Amino acid sequence: MTTLLQSFIQVHPDSHFPIQNLPYGVFKPQPTSSPRPGVAIGDFVLDLSEIAFAGLFNGPLLNNSDCFHQPNLNKFVSLGRPAWKEARATLQKLLSSTEPILRDNEVLRQKSLVPLSQVELLLPVVVGDYTDFFSSLHHTKNCGLIFRGPQTPVLDNWYHLPVAYHGRASSVVISGTDIIRPRGQAHPAGSSSPYFGPSLKLDFELEMATIVGPGNELGKPVDINDAEDHIFGLVLLNDWSARDIQAWEYIPLGPFLGKNFATTISPWIVTLDALEPFACEAPKQDPPPLPYLAEKVSKNYDLSLEVHIKPVDHKDSTVVTRSNLKHLYWTLTQQLAHHTINGCNLRPGDLLGTGTISGPEPESRGCLLELTWNGQNSLNGLDRKFLEDGDEVVLTGFCKGNGYTVGFGTCSGKIAPPAP
Amino acid sequence: MTTLLQSFIQVHPDSHFPIQNLPYGVFKPQPTSSPRPGVAIGDFVLDLSEIAFAGLFNGPLLNNSDCFHQPNLNKFVSLGRPAWKEARATLQKLLSSTEPILRDNEVLRQKSLVPLSQVELLLPVVVGDYTDFFSSLHHTKNCGLIFRGPQTPVLDNWYHLPVAYHGRASSVVISGTDIIRPRGQAHPAGSSSPYFGPSLKLDFELEMATIVGPGNELGKPVDINDAEDHIFGLVLLNDWSARDIQAWEYIPLGPFLGKNFATTISPWIVTLDALEPFACEAPKQDPPPLPYLAEKVSKNYDLSLEVHIKPVDHKDSTVVTRSNLKHLYWTLTQQLAHHTINGCNLRPGDLLGTGTISGPEPESRGCLLELTWNGQNSLNGLDRKFLEDGDEVVLTGFCKGNGYTVGFGTCSGKIAPPAP
Ligand SMILES: [Ca+2]
Ligand SMILES: [Ca+2]
Ligand SMILES: [Mg+2]
Ligand SMILES: [Mg+2]
Ligand code: NI
């Protein structure tokens, strides 16, 4: 048995941020500081701009790079897996309990380790384009049953390609941002004309998202078996949805104002390298995918997901769903390869949402639409059909290792009343 | 009768770029130069960075601005209409036949006036998000007839809101860029499973697009009667579409790979100020729009549009459609106000496509899908059902004034064979 790698920084076994994780984010140590990259370790953020200034990124690829002197991670993620592996090796060594360089240098520790509780976390990347997939069979089936009935809950194209649509990049916000209840048109069944008002069916969607690393040139698709090299890591994503607005607008061109008022992501990007110990086989696909989507290794991750809701007048939050990334039918690499097969170009920092991640059991459904069956029932344990003003929705996700946890922290947002 | 404003630069009456127009673009005078803003005048580009260096933007708003020392127009368009009006007044004076400052300064003329034939034109703005509307009733009706038949060619929601979807910002390209035929999945009616290959139904879509000026904050909608102040100007847009890919993928989340392989825009942004003499009343809307879409002045523009196709082995191009912007049912301001009503934030430089601009007559249909009725007929005057490799598609648009033309130049692209 190998000994577990330990940091000189105390990390509680339940912490999401042990030395095995080292997720990347962007933060301001003081309100007046400029944004800079960091990694989370226990209750601290390690300031990568300080580590770079100190000359401690001394591997061949990052030696002379200014990637950690940027206000976002786009340049770092564009460098590709060899640079990511070099950074990870450097940081795991630097933070390990047996390495004196940082451990025994109080001045550098003071400068570079900032308590998480005192920093402001920002969007880790500039998102050029945001795409949202629809890759959970359970979610797809439930939506089909709710909206079209039991004849064809899953449409014929769904089994042949990872269905997706383009979302809005401008309204991607960081965890903790209030979500103003959107107003818009709705047209309830049976009424003769649409009305205008605040959404009455505001929902969350439990998702994760790929942060794209190196992009591809316009006209040059990414081969399915190279797709993993274009994925830097994952974040939690809440695709806030106004079901009443969406239902009225979405035929025939898809969701628009029902979605684009806000999309929240978690601040920490967990790398595929940190998730690799939790890889598992993806579900068997039947019918088999066309050759451009057939991959040598078909990989998911055993990654537990939870959604908590805390109403404004409650002391505690309630867990409303427990799901797992492993339930996805279409893999992250299939999503990415499909996205580029027509020549569409991805850019570093692009965000590819998985779609709502519902599991097979009723308690593992990933949104209120499914959990309350479009408002027919109340939520288990909470008097809710859709979200109310003041509700705080918190997504979390983590992988349980032997004696440690690789987690994403939280992705949260509170519903604020609509504009008057 | 007032005398027509004239420039000291010779401008042919059919030129799209008289002193009444002055459209904005971004160009490189030499292959090795840095990109800079310019305006088109006759057969020349006026280099605005040189005019700014010479201190000739001496109005109160642009006096100390670095907006013309940027590699794109995003900063300038963010400044708003008062700054745009100041720039227009400065440039019309500077270029007029009676003003000696530039006319009689040979050194400055040499530095700042570059022949259009020798410059490289670039994307005029960095596009943060690209949205495509569906605002022509004729186009909507034709698509409905082709895909759903005569029962409900226009869906109920269409008359109540400007339907739209999010497009792809990364693949917006400048006029003149080759368009590689996309590959993807299609599923012809009657076949049991989908196949993979180059698109067999490659199409153009004749559109125009708003270039957004000042944006709005997340959560703060733009009032319909203020919407015009958020529109800097218009470009021509070709929303290339692979009809076979689109038809198989688009239910239920809308077009994705059938569209996002490329969208071409024209290099010159014609300002609303230059188009104002050609404003006309928009079509009456029945049913009347909800109050948030009801505007005091409902304005379109009498702007002629044409599409030419030049097959690779032909000497000349053939006009395949003649349409007009005035046919749009939903106005540009209604599109913009609707986009923000849920709190969605627009940013300077965002691109809002109108959707295919078809007129009422068969000869004014804005895409091959309509012109050949989904490949049932050949194109008038050209042996084509959809685009073939080597075809060059050229969009053009112009307003005819009394003795002058305010035009957009061209928006072109040639079909290149698919990746092997
Ligand atoms: Ca979603
Ligand atoms: Ca279109
Ligand atoms: Mg969203
Ligand atoms: Mg397009
Ligand atoms: Ni109606």
C-alpha cells in the first residue's frame, strides 16, 4: 500500500481541496487587488502569480510563461496537457509535507497563501461561447413524458447524436451571484393569448460543464480519440430555466429567453488529471454510435452530485436531489468531438454544459420540472413546486477517494425579486 | 433644393460609399500593419488612427479618446450616439469638398487615405454573442409550408414575439473567407438510420444584422423606446445553413451544427444615422404586440438586397433573389428590446441577425430552401438546387438616394470542398 500524499497545510478529510485535487480558479486577495490565478488547498488559496514571481514554476514548459500573470486562466488552459501535468507536478511537490521550499519560507507563505474565507472568487475563464448539451437519457425521457406523453418520450435523433444548443456567454456568472427572477411572455394551456409577467416556473438544472483547453481551427474537426486532450477540466453549472417562458418560445428554434438570463458556474475548475482515479466505464450505447463518435475508451466519472435548497425563512437547507455524473449517456469526449465534426471551432475557455444530470431514481432527478413533474406535486420535504424569491440553490459535487475527497466546492445562487 | 454634400474625393454616383454613408470597418493598410478602424469613402479607406493622431477629432467627446487606436470598433460603438454623431460630423466636414484641412495637406492625405483595393479588411468588432432572429413573415410562412404543410405554416407564438436562437460567435467570419462544406449526420425521410457525410443541402440565408452599441447591465432590460440608442449600425450577414444536418438535429433544442460551421458578415458597418433618410414605416402588426414591444415609432428601412451566385466555371454571376429589409415584420428595436426583457445583458459589438429576409414574391425569397422549395425545383436561370463546391455567393445591399447610394458593399463566400 502506498502512503497517501499529504500537504504541510492541514486539510480535513472531508475538505474538497486536498493536495490530490488542486483545482484552478481566479481570485482577488483584497478588494482592490487585480485578479490572478490560484489553486485551492484546504482552507487556503495558493496565489500562482506569487509562485511564478518566485521562479518556482521551473519546468521546461512553464519556466518563461506569463500564463499565471493573467487575469483569467484562458492562456494556461490553451497550453495543453503537458503544461497542465507540469504545473500539477510542481504544485504537488511544493505543497507536500516533505518539501521545505514553501513550507519553511514564512515570507513566501504569507504572500502566497490566502485564507479562502477572505478572497473574492471570479469567473475562472473568459467564456467565448457557451454550449449546452442534453446528454442524460433519464432527463430526456422525463422531459419527453411531461411534454409529449408516453408515445415517443425520447426522439429518434437523441440516440444518434448528442443534442445541444448554443447558450448565452454574456450572462454566465460566478457562484454567489443573485439571480433576478426573469420576466417574459407565457401562454398557459387553455388561455387564448399570452401574458407578460415574472416567471412563475423558475427552475434550476443540475449540470456540469467542460472547460475547453486548446481549441481547434475552423474547418478542422477534433478526432474523437483526441478529444480528451482538449478538455482542461470540469465545473459545476446551474442552467437556471424559466419553464413557462421556455415552453411558449422554444418551438421551432429552441430555448432562448427561458435560459439566457443567467447561468451560474462554480469558481474552481477540477482538472481531468485530478478526476482520473474516479473514471468509470460509460453506459453501453445502443444503437452503436456512428464511427466519428465511436471511441476506443468510453469514460465517465463516478462523481456524486447534490442539490440543496435553503428557503429564506429556514435555518437549514434541504437536499432535494442526489445524482451522479456517471449517469450521462453521451460522454464529454463525444460531446466535444460532435461539436467540431462540421468544422465548428472551439476556443480555450469555452464552456460545454452536459445538460441536466438525472439518474434513474425519482430522487436523482436534476431539476424541479422533473422532481415536481411540472408542478403537479410538491417537492419531497419542501413546500415547493418551483423556486420562490429568497430561495438559495446550492449545487455540490465530489468524488470520494480512500482517505480524501476530490470536490468542486459549491455553485450557489439566490433568487432575487423581479425588476418592478 | 439643398445642394448635395460632396467630398473632395471623387465618388462615382453608383459607389456605395459616398460622403453621405461613411461606414466603419477595421483594416490593415499593409499585410504587416496592425489592425485599425477606418471609414470607406469612394475607392479609399480613411485611416481613423491617423486622423486621431493628427488631432482632428477635436469635439468634446472624442477629443481625448483612444477609441480609434484600438484593433476593433468595440470601444467606439460602446460610446453611444452622441459620440457617433460627433465623429460623423467631424468626418463629413473633413472629407467635404470645401474643407481644406485634409484636402490640401498632401502628407496627411498620403498617410490617411489608402486605396480600398490594397487593404485587408478584418472583422470590425469582437463579437461576444451572436443571436439570430426569425423576423420575416414570408420566410417563416415558406419554411412552415415546406416542413409542416398548409395547416399551421406559422406557429402561434410567432405573431406574439420575435423568435430567436443563439448562434456561434467563434465562427463568425469576414466576407471573402472560404466556406468549407460541413460534414455531419443526416437522416433522409424513409431511410432507417442516419448516415454521415458532407452536407448535400448547403444553403445561404440573406440576412442583415444589428451591431449593438452600448450594452445593458444583467437584470436591467432596455425599454423599447430606448432601443434605437443601443444600435450602432447594420451589416450584411449570410447565415450559411446545412439543411440536411439541421433537419435531423434541430428538434427539440433548435439549430446547432447545421449553422455553426460559419456565418459571414460584411466588413462595413453602415450607421443608423446614414440610413435615417431611408427609414419607412414597419408593417402593421396584428395581433398588436404586448406593451413591452409596442413602440412609439415603428421603423424599418427601404434597403434593397440582392444575392448573386457565381459558379466556378461561369464567367458571370446570376442574381438569384431581390429582397428588401422593409419586409421585416418585427423591427430591429423590437428584436433588441425583446432580447433584454428577461434581464439578458447585451455587450457592445454583439451581433443580432434579422433572420432570412424574404419578400412576398417568389423572386424575393431569401434562401435556396425557399427558392427551390427544398430542392423540388431548380433555381431560375441556374442549374442548382443547393450550393455546389466552387459556388461563390455574394450578398449586397443599398439604399438609393437622390444622386447618391448608401450601400454595404458585398458579403461573399466561396464553397470549398469538405475535409477528406
Ligand atoms: Ca440545460
Ligand atoms: Ca438564420
Ligand atoms: Mg442558463
Ligand atoms: Mg451560420
Ligand atoms: Ni395566441
